[in-house]
Amino acid sequence: MRLRRLLLAVLLLSLGASAHAGAIEQLRTFIESTRAARAVFTQTVTDSDGKPVQESSGTLQFSRPGKFRWQYDKPVEQLLVGDGETLWIYDKDLNQVTKRKLDRAIGSSPAALLAGADDIEKYFSFEALGKRGKLEWMQIKPYDEESMFERVRMGFSKNTLQVMELYDRFGQKTVIRFSRLERNPALSPDAFAFTPPPGADVVTE
């Protein structure tokens, strides 16, 4: 579950993709016009039978390139901070901090979709799915057969990302819904800095 949260966090950073119609073009427009953002999210994970196995919520902030703060408030407090070079994962209940190189943490996973790489199309395919309800949808698939996620779908409205659906290779589906999105707010640099709390167990991977 920690790896899933890691991938979801990094997914909100940056993209360089060629122009396609519909949702793919909206994604490009959103990325080009949004250098930083702040939002509230809810996240639901369902198993292969469609049964909910986890529900959580929190807030996120990101600033390109490579900086983000993804905070889970409910049901368990967990914090993920990317400072541009290092990824910090803090589990408050365990009082444990995991430290990783950000580029190694992203790898060729779906997180790389929004991590600022210019050669993203070497690793993923893009497909416009058309309109479903009030949203324009696109689908992204990794070429790497060992990627954690089988496919990712994104729903857009008015050039703004509203929903993400992530499908893993075990039949689980993660749905993230965004609300109260603020584009290009003045974010404090302190939001993207992290110092392990006193007494915390620090694990470097």
C-alpha cells in the first residue's frame, strides 16, 4: 500500500506529451498552465470484485519540477514529501521515516507520467477515450510489462484534472477525486522540506 501511495503522489507533478484530441490535449493544457497547485482529494481502493478495501482523504500541493507534498489525514496519518531530490515517507503511527532517491522511486512506473520527463512517450502509450458523463477521458498504458499498474485513466473538465483511475495487475482499482483545486497559488518552500521527527526510525532505501 505504501508503494501505491508513492506512485499516486508523484503522479501529480509534470508531463511532456504530444498533442492529441480531447482529454489528452486538455492534460497538456493543464500542465502547461499549472506550474503549482493545491487541492483536496479522496481516494478509494476496490478489489477485483469491486468491493471497497480502503478509503482515505487528504490534501496535496505540488510545484514543478519535482516538488510535492501529499498528506493523508484519514483514516491514518501519512505524509509523502518530494523535495526535488529525495522522497520522504513518514508514517506517524509507526514513527518511521523512509528515505529514497526521488528518481529511483519514480523509475518507469506510472508516476513517471507526471514527473517531468521529456521522453515520456518512450515508456507509455496514450489513447483518447472520448466523453463519459461530463468528463473527457484518456488512457495511458506502460510499455514495461513489469510496471505495477496495468493502465491509468484520467478524466478532465475544462482543462482541469478531476478524476484518476488506476488499475493494477492484481485486479485492484484506485479512484482519486480532486476538489477545491487552486492553480498557481503562492506556496511556502517549507511545504517541500522535511526533517525526521526526533526519535523517528529512519530507513534509507
